[in-house]
Amino acid sequence: MTSGRTDKALNAMQQADVSGDCCRPIAARGGDPCGLPLAGLRPGGAKEGRPPRPRVDCGSLDMRIARDGSWHYKGSPIGRKELVCLFASVLKREEDGSYWLETPVERGRVEVEDAPFIAVEVFWRQCEGRQCLTFRTNLDEMVTADHDHPIRVAVDPRTREPRPYVKVRGGLEARINRAVFYELVALAEPETVDGREVLGVWSEGVFFPIDDVPAEAPRAHRRNGRGENRAPRAGAK
């Protein structure tokens, strides 16, 4: 993942025809975004008959994921969605909050301004009689909110505006865009959590608070306790 190798890989993949193969795991295609062949590699990172090599830490890759979900390399946007998907498929997040592109033999650090993905659409459906909310990201990954993929809402310390997120995989989150968050608000129901009245949404039997109930608002009638048999409100998908 040194700069020269990354430059060559970017140029080669910009010219490659990978359409329709966007977000399949890179190992399944026999290559990676750093120009290192993965064909024949075992999950441990070694070729058959050879001991695994130590993973090389390449430091910063001069790659950035902007707040709007766009990817940039050396200050220039990476325009091809297929190429972004290749990089995203090897994106990892460490416990200290840092982000890395990681192959079996090399790893390099990536700057992420907010979250690496954006949730751009939400779909409402019934799952065995209970409500399920499935999000589509800007890279067309689908994730259903549940115990392992929670929705959380942070508050911007400067503007006091809500910043909602949903977990996608392995510590990686998608920021829920404004339009999708408004759809969640339309689906919200009041519940009592730790003695506090909150508004939230149910998905896969799990309740996710998204806001406090306004003090002046009348107490709404709860139709159910877990989002069961609930028809979507206007505007919900």
C-alpha cells in the first residue's frame, strides 16, 4: 500500500471493467486495491505451502472519506463507485477509532471525517409480524437495524442538531441522512426508557430511541409494545 503501488492500482482499476461486481469481497475476484494478488491466499494471509508473512504497516495512505461519503486520494475525488467499493470492502476500524485499509499482507491508515458510509434509503417491512427497518447505504450495502446493528443518535456539540447513525459491520457505521431520519421520525413511537419518555423506532424486536418526547406533547396512544402489526405512516418505505 505504498504510494507508488497505490497510484498504479488506482490507474489500473480505473481502466478495469468491474461493473456489476461492485461490492463482492475482493478476495473472490483475485485482486485487491493495492495491486497485491489475493488469488490462492488463505484467510490467514499465506499462500499454500508457505508460512504467513507479517503484515506491513504503511502508515497514512493520504486517503480521505469526506463527511458526504465521497472518497478522495491525494486531494482528488475517486469518481468510480466500483473502485470505492473495492476499497470499502477492506476497510476496518480499530478500537481506538482509527480507520485502515487492510489486506492479508499490508495495511494503511485512512482519514474519515464523520462515518465511512451514508444511509440514503430506508425500507419498512414486516418480519414475522414485527416491524423491520432496512437501510441502503451510498455503496448499496443493505443492513437491517437489530441488536447487532443498532441505531444511535448523537448530538452535534456546536449546533445541537441530531446526528443519527446505524452500524453496518465490524465497527463501521453509516450516518443516516436528513431525509431518511425524517422518515424515522414519522415512524417513531413514545416509550419509557429508564424512567424517561422518549421517541424511537422498533426494528427486529429492538427499540431504538431517537429523541426525547417534548414536554408539551400529549401522551400518544401506544398501539403495541414492539412494533408488531403496525402499518407504515405516510412517506415510509
